[in-house]
Amino acid sequence: MRRFRLPLRSAASVFRRHAPRGLRVRLVVAFLLAAAFGALLTAGLTFHRARAAILDRAEETAVADLRTQLDSLAPDLTLPPTAEDLRGLTRQIDQAGGARAWHASASYRGGEPVAAAPGTRPVPDELRRAVQDSGRAVHQRTEHDGRPWLALGMPVAYTDDSGDTGTGTDTGTGADEDTHANTDADAGSLSGLTVYAEFPLDDDRADIDALVTAAEAGAVPALALALVPALFAARSVLRPVRRLRHGAERIAAGELDTRLDASGRDELADLTRSFNTMAETLERDAAELRRLEAGARRFAADVAHELRTPLAAMAAVTEVLDEDAASGVLPADTEDAVRLISEEVRALARTVEDLMEVSRFDAKAAPVHREDVDLRTLVTKTLQLRGWAHDERVRADLPEPAPVRVDPRRIDVVLGNLVANALHHGRPPVTVAVRVRGDRVEVTVTDRGPGIPDEALAYVFDRFYKADAARPRSGGSGLGLAIARENAALNDGSLTAANHPDGGAVFTLTLPSAASSPGTT
């Protein structure tokens, strides 16, 4: 049988490349491989024992037949025999062999074996030496031209004092591992005559080949039968795994009340119970977090709402004081104190308004009034309203029309916060550029400052986040960029932050382009 060998690494890489990926397929393949291994192991052991039994039976039968023939023919042989006597003896043995097709030869006193036919193969030297050294019957399995043969060597012994002869009955071990000997009782002293016989084991080989064929024929049905329990086993394992997967998907979708039925005491049942415990803990923690978050939002909204009325009164008073400070009727120390109080009141009022806006975002109650406008117009109005239109620190780059459908007030808040942030944290000049990119319109606000630290880029739009933790009072509440991003999302847009390769921060507002022609309002 031709054998093909693959290098170990190549076989492993091929298996990894073509290995089944589905859990069901893996389980079935593993079950079938285990069944195939068990079947092959059983077949191999059975074949080995059956082959040994067949060969042992053939050897024992051949030795018994040859002894029977010698017991019948050797007493008629005159000692010492001539070459013609030996040839006649071997001829009679060949004829008595019948279907066994003996090829016999005989020698006397270690002489050259004499065969009945001149074309008979010579006796193997190992067999001759084994018989001479042991003085017992020896057999040896050999192979010629792809056919198995059994070679026998049997010395003839005297049976009594009158000179009659018989077969030597003591046996020994052959010259090599393929040589075997039978064991009998002592029958007398050796006569010097040794008979050799050889015959093919074709029938026994046919029996062995029939065993191999039967094993091969039974392997496929055995694997086919093993497929049924493999499928059942895979199904019993995969059913709870599939339920766990569906349960995990439902929890990922927000259904934290998902629970699975756990029955049995195996590992999968324990895993299902652990899953239920995890889901229960998640549901409890999520409910607590929602409660705390709702309380925090409600607290912030209530505080902001309660502060609006006193802050309105304080703002009115500070306006009167500002007028007195501007007229010069107040002492210098009082005038400085009034200006400081006015600035703090206005900052507190802006913070309260930002908190109110954030609470509306959280409550999903922020109104959006869309209009068809040219984004260049919105940029121009934003700069004019805040006094930046003629400020050398701010530049506008508006080369082409940019029609959008947005809420102008909310986009104004976004642009105002971005420009104010660039002026406060970066360096002028600050450039506001508008570009049309296919079905999107982009507004970039770029400064010439040091840029945003890499560790702060992921958090610049978080509420109350300030990149410089050492300066908690940086002139802002930390809500401006968070409000800008919320307003961009309300207008189906996005807001991102990055650093320019030449230095400075770049904030990009992206909005969908309007389907209709631009118009101003």
C-alpha cells in the first residue's frame, strides 16, 4: 500500500486553514474522529490477533503434516542415504503434500540439500544453521516475489536401537526473529538426516486480506452509524449554548429582565444559572444608575430653575451699578468691586442658562426649528453679533454657497462656542472656513495655539471637562463644547476635534447639504 507523508508543519497549517469553524461541525467532527480512532484501534488489535492466529495455525499444521510424512517415509530409508535416495524421499514428500504444494529437499550430515526438482530454491542459510545448532524442528517465514512462504527444517532421529529412524521431536528457536520452533517429547538420538520443506502461504494471505477488506467495509457503516449519536450529542450541547447566545443578545439590546430556564446539574446548567445571576445583577445596577442619573439631572435642572429668578434680579442691580461705575460717581475701590461682581453675575447667569439647556437635552425636550439657509450667512451673522466681524483675530473663509437646512439659533450657538473656545485657549488668528464636500457641508474652526493634548482629545466634548485640571476656574463652565456637540446632533450633524499638523486645534462641524436652493431668513 502506497503511503503519502506530509511534513508536520504543512499538515498542521493545512488543518488550521481548513478546520471547521462552526461549533456544531466541530463537535460532530470530534465525535466522528473519536469513533474512527476507536474503530481503527479495535480493528487493528483484532487484525493483529487474527493474523497471528492464522499464521500460527498454518505453521503448526505444516509441522504436523511434515512430521507425519517423515514418520511414514523415513523408516524405509537406508542409512547412509545416497543422493538418489534423498531425491526419492523429497519426491515422495512433494507428492504427499498435495494442495499444500511442498517444495522439499533433504541433506545428510550437513551436506548440500538435495531436491526432487532441479529448479527448487536453495534452503535459507539461517534456517540450515538454526536446525544444525538446535537439533530441533524449526520454521521460518520468508517472502519471495511478493508472496509469503513458510520454510521448515526438521531433523530425523533414531526411534530405537535397531536403527529405525523417526522425526526429531525436540524443537528450539530459529536463527532470527522470523524463525520459530515447536516443542515435543524426546524421541531418540539424531540420525544426521534433515528434511527441508517450503510452501506458499497464499491461502493464509487471502484470509488475512479478507480480514482487511472486512474491516475497511465495516468502517464506513460504523462512521455513518456514529454520525447519529454525534448529531444528538451536538444538539444537546448546542441547545443551551444557543439559548445563552440569544439571552446575551437580548441583554445587549437593553432587555435586562432576560432570564433563562436552567435545568440539570451539568456544566452548561451551571453556566445558565451564572448567566441569570449576572443578568439580575446588571438589571439591579442599571436601575440604580438610572435612578441616580435621573436624580442628578433633576437636581441640576431644579437648581438652575431656582437660580434664574434671583440671578435676574441681581443682573438688573448690577446693570444700575455698572452705570454708576461708568459715570465715575463711585469711589475707585467700590468701582472695581462693582465691575468684579458684574462679571461674576454674568458668568453665573451663563452657567445657569447652559444648565437649563443641558437639562432640555437630557429630557429630549430641546425644540428644533429648521430653515433653509446659506451656512455662509450664519457664519457672518455669528461673527457680527459677537463683535468678531471686524476683529483681526478672526478670519472668515467663505468661497462658495453652502446650502443647509438647520435651526439657525442652534448653529449660531455651535459657531459662537467654537470661536470663543479657540480665542480663549488658542492663539489668533482664528480661521472659520466653509467647504462643500459632496452631500455634506463642513465648517472648520482653526486656531494657531498649542493644540489639544493627546490624552484630552477623547474628552473635550464631555460635560464639565477641562484639559488643564490645575486651573479649574478657566473662565468657562466646561459645558460649551458639550452643548455645541448636542446642537450639532440635533441638526443631523457631527462635531469632531483634532490637531492641525502645523499646530493648533481644528474643530470640524459637518452638516447635511440642503436639497433645495439656499435662502436667507
